[in-house]
Amino acid sequence: MNIVVTSPDGNFYSLEVSSDLELENLLVLVSVESGKPTEQIQLSLNGIPLLDKKKTLTEYNVKDGDMMLMTTTTSRPLSGQSRAPTQPSQQAGNMGSLFGGTGINWGAISVPGQSASPVARPPPVDECEKLRLELLGDPYQLSILKERDSQFAAAINNKDQFKKVFNERQELIRKRKREEELLLSGNPMDPEYQKKIYEMLQGKQIEENLSTAMEEHPESFGQVIMLYIDCEVNGHKVKAFVDSGAQMTLISAACAERVSVSRLIDKRFQGVAKGVGTQKILGRVHLLPLKIGNDHFPCTFSVLEHQPMDMLLGLDMLKRHQCVIDLKDNCLKIGTTSTTAPFLSEKDIPKSTDETDQQPSGSSQGTSAPGAPTATVTDENVSKLVDMGFTPEQSRKALGLCGNNVDLAASLLFEKGGQV
């Protein structure tokens, strides 16, 4: 459900939370959004302060769309008193979907130099190092960190590198906060101000949608294994890529040479294949028996000069032999002979035909292939992400996916550990 938290100074924070969320964890979320320490935040609903931090939102009768008031206190423990230490298990309970599901409670970690007290106190605890040690001592949380933020997890054994990545994330949070405060101080009647407010709210909704997707539909962020089957051409084993989006069946010049059919290429059928890119068509092999299972199927192949995969079975062959791509049983069913060819597992697909290289150029008659993002990416924004610790390649790809928006691209990179 969605709730809105407002403060007397006019700030508001829209939060997507579960109804069984405990108040103490809601305070952590509000702390991250507001930048206020958790212990200084007091929430009220309909004028009634919420005091029991162990109660859930359902127990407080909080409903979807409710608005809470946030007030802050500046009370500090008296000299000689100390706060109860936070146990690792308690911190693990606070590790939710913060910062895109990495589980790190950024807002509850104090930044050195934020506050000062006239009363002499012991040196402050290095919260960054404390967090690192607690993660090292909690295999479960560490496994989650490795899955959702590989860049941060890679620095876990290096104190200095861990602190560097930690500070980068803290600085990004502070920067966003400053930008929002500056924006909210503008003239609400100014069309440009309204446009920026709309963009800010849209950005928040996109981030919330991304976080929800990572939490509830994580498989959408994984790589999809393309569909390959084993077959034979002229007595040679070949792994063929099944592509119902390609209009014509293709074979690479290198594969044609390997299976000894180059002599059959009719160069009168030369041309240019256009798809994601362009490829030169060297000619066509008019008829070749393609063996799948124990049956032979007559096929026509266009020969491409620099095709990254050996063979692509296009729509012409699939329709001619009444093929069915059965994703439930994970196989290609050939209707004319009732032959079944299982799709290959990832380990059986040669590395040279990895998905990143599997973008067939298509045919001159409209063969298509999956495209890549086409957003205009500026060097200035790439440099900003590189300064945060990402590679130029990662930065450009993330900016392309996020429409050249630095903040969204940075969030995506942090949430996925740079793997986009």
C-alpha cells in the first residue's frame, strides 16, 4: 500500500510499504527519505502519536493512501547514558528493499561531522566498518548483497574500498536531497517549476516500480538463454539458433566452409542483409538436407559473410515444416514428421555464440533481431557516472536504458551492482 509522510516544513515522502511492516522499519524508511536520524523521528496518525515500534501498520489501522505527520526531536542521551547496542539480527530485520533491494540501511548510519556535542564523549564508532564486519559475520545478508550489489560485495574484504563505495552512495543520497530541497523552494506557478516537479515525482515512481520489480519479479533482470538445437549438415554437427523473428534461414560463411558446402553458393544472389546492423550476403545455397533427430529436412540457406552464429533457422523453414516452439516442454516440435528437438541448456551453447554476440543482422527481405537502446547519451553524464566508480561501458549502457537521466542510471547501476 502507499502512504504519504509529511513534515511541518512542507516536505512530503511517498512510500510504498507492506501492511505488516513494523513501525520501527517504517521509521528506517522515513529516515532514508528525510535524512533525519531514526531516533529523532516521531510519526503521528490523525493526531495520535505512534509510540510502540513493534506494532505493525495494520495494528495501527493504517490504510492505503493515509497521511502521517513526521515531527523531529533533538533529545540526546544524558552524560553517562548510552544507547542499547543494535544486534546483528536486529539490523538484519531492518534490511529491506532500501536502495533498490541491496538491504543496506543507509539512512540509519550517521555521517561523521553531522552533529557535535559540548559534552566530552568517546570517539564515534566507525559505522561503515561496523556495517562491513556485521555483513562479514552474517552469511545470509552477505549472500543477498552479492546477488543484488556485486560492486559493493566485491569490496567487502577491503576496508578502504568498502568505505569508498559506501561514501559514494551516501553522497548520492545527499545530492538528491539537496536538489529536491532547491526545487521545492521555487515558484509553484512557474511552468518550468511544475515541469521539474513532475519529472521528480515521475523519477520516484520509476524507482519505486524498479524496486518492486526487483523484489517481486527478479527473473526479468536475468539473461534469457536463446533457443538452440542440435542438427547436422553434410555429416557435420551444427548448433542452430531458432529465430521465428527472422524471415530467412541463414548460415555463416565460416560454417559453410566447415561443412564443405561453399562450392554450392550461388553468387548471383548476393546482397545486403539489414537488421540491427548490416551484413553482406555472399549468395545462396538453394538446397541442403538438414538433419534433426533421425529425419532430414530440405532447406535453403542465405550465406552471410560475418554471421556470429553458425546457423539460424528462420521463419521460412519453420513455416514450411510446421514447427512449433514449445516453451513449456522446452523443445522444437516439427509437425511434418512429429520430430522433437530439445532446446540446448546454457552450458551446451558455445561461448562464441553468447547472447551478447547473438544479434543476427537479418536478411535483405526484413529479417529482424532484438534491438539495443537508442537513447542519446552525453559524454558529460558518462563522466558523472564514471566519477562514481563505474566503467564508461556500464555508464553508457545504463544511461541508454534510462534516457540519459543520471540519477536513474546511477540508481540502476547501484541496485544491480553495475551489471546492466
